[in-house]
Amino acid sequence: MVKTIPLFDSTEIIPLPHVLVVDDENGPRQALRMLLKEDYTVHLAPNVPSAIDILHQAPIELVITDLRMPKQTGVDLLRETKALRPEIQVIILTGYGQLETAVKAVEYGAFTYMEKPFDNAVMLDMVHAGLERYREERDRRALEQLALEANRFETLGRVVTGMMHDLGTPLTVLGSQLEMLTMTPGRDDVPQRLATMQTQVRHCNEMVRSTMNFIRSNTQGACALRLNAVIDACMEVAAPLFREDKVEPVLHLDAGLPEISGDLVSLRQAVLNLLANACQAMETWEGTREIHLSSRAADGGVCLTIEDTGPGVPPALRERIFETFFTTKGKSGTGLGLSVVRNVMHRHGGAVRLERGELGGAKFALYFPAMPE
């Protein structure tokens, strides 16, 4: 009888979730390791610096940390963890008399807190629930990133379409000038016509450069930014949209604003979305077509308002316009624009609001926290 030897093992190996336990006392660390080791890959750290090193090296999904530790506390670790990877869930362990601080930690983003000594069955339930929350948050952020990229290309399509439309004018001028020079090469005004052609070529180059800068931009992470500089960059990119839809931009910018911390690409995307929406809202509008952009200091930060003179947002839709995939444009809309604006502002610690305007149309306000001094 011939024995058949399988060429490979068809059993799929599923990696265990990674859990980090942080406590300055070895006994509690080891107790949690024994409790969790059957179902999870457990990492141990005696203090916050060691825990941060592990967070940089291992795919941690959940942290269990003691609240009170020498030098740096569990709240310090919570802040560092959320700054590094916001989707990681944190369970705070607290002793007698620390309940108020533990409740504060939940406000800072902890998944939950548990008083010591804890019940093992409850701890296992909390770990399981925390890992479920981690997966939900990870998937949500991945979908947000996909929506951001999809929306960026949607806006890019409008920008490129506008640029192609605008290129028609200088190319027509170039064609007519070349035709005249070809037909009558000995004309007296050749130098003037060549100068006109050079001007139109520079105009074409500027339009292409602006669009290529938009295409090549990649997210670089947070850095110090001037809100007015973000607005100026958006105005340059959106110029073809304004011309195509016969919209007049009006700027009211405060020159003395504090800096904000943010990612230029995603912030520019948020502003461009609002500008594009305003232009689309006024495509068939027979009244005045203006978009007013105003920047000002507000509540310890800065605020940008974008208000148009179009038909505005119907009251029945005001509560839904920031929902992902909600659109009033039928098949021509993706429903990503305003949800991307909301998510970008949330990531920057700010907010976007639909406010009551004075020009008859829609008014959106973007609120940014100022950079810490």
C-alpha cells in the first residue's frame, strides 16, 4: 500500500492578537501574562519608556496599564499610545482612591478602567471587547483613508477638466499667431506677436504646474501651517473651477492668525471639497455667484468660513449632509465630499459645522486648534 504524503499543511495558522501589559510591579505583570497567554501574545513592560519601545516594535492591539507608576503614569502612556496609533485600545487599572483619575482617562480615550483587584472573568471579557473595538476602529480608519483617496481623485478630475478647458484659450491664441506669421512672415509686428506667444506659453506652463503639484502631493504628516497659506494654495488649484462655473471668490483673511498643526494635503483637500460643492450648488443658479472665504481667530484657535450665495441647504437635509455616501446629486455624486471634510477636521482635533449664513447660501465653518506655544 502506497502512503500518500501531503505536499503542504492546509491548516491555516492565525496569529494571536498582541496585548501589552504595563506595571511597575512584577507580580501583577506575571499574573496577567498567565491569564492571557493561552489566547494572546503577551508583551510585558515595567514602565512607560519600555512600553513605548514595544509599541514601536510589535503590532500591539490592546494595552493594559496600571494607572500609578513612578515618573510617568498610565495616563501618560495613554496619550503616547493614542498619538502613535489611535486605534490601539487601552484598559486602565486603578487602585483605591484613584477612581476620579481613571474616569478622566476614559475621557482622554481609554477603552475602559478596572479597579484592582479585578475579577479574571471580567478582565477576559474586557480584553475581548477591547480587541473587537480595535478591529472596528482599524477598519473604520482604513475605509476613511480609501474614501479620502477616492474623493481626492474625484476633485482632481474636476481640476484637470477645468485646466483642459482653460488651456483652450491660450492654445487658440498661439494657433492664430502662428497662422498669421506663417502666412505673412515679413510682417513688421513679428517681435510683438512672438512676445504674445511667449506670454501664452508661460500661462500654459503655470496651469500645468499648478495641476501637477496637486497630483504629486503626498500626505507628509502634521507640521506647522499658516491657514491663509492653505487657502492661497486652494485658490490657485480651484481657479479653473471658478472660471468654468463663473463664480467670483471673495477673500476676507486675517493676517495675524496663529499657526495650526496639520497635514497640508488633507487640509487642502477638505477646503477644495467645500469650494467644489459651492461651485456645483451654483451651476444653475441665476443669481449672484460668489464664494466668500473668511479667516479669523476663534476660541483660542482659528476659524475658516466658506459661504456661497447659492440656494443653500434645505432644512430637511442639514442633519444628514456629513454622512458618508449621502448625496443629493444622484449618480453624479459619491457622497464622500463632506464626510471627508468631517474626518479630516476630526483628525486635526477640530470640527466642521454648517452654520446660518448671511448671503442666502450654505455656510461651512472649519475650526482649528492653535499650535501649543
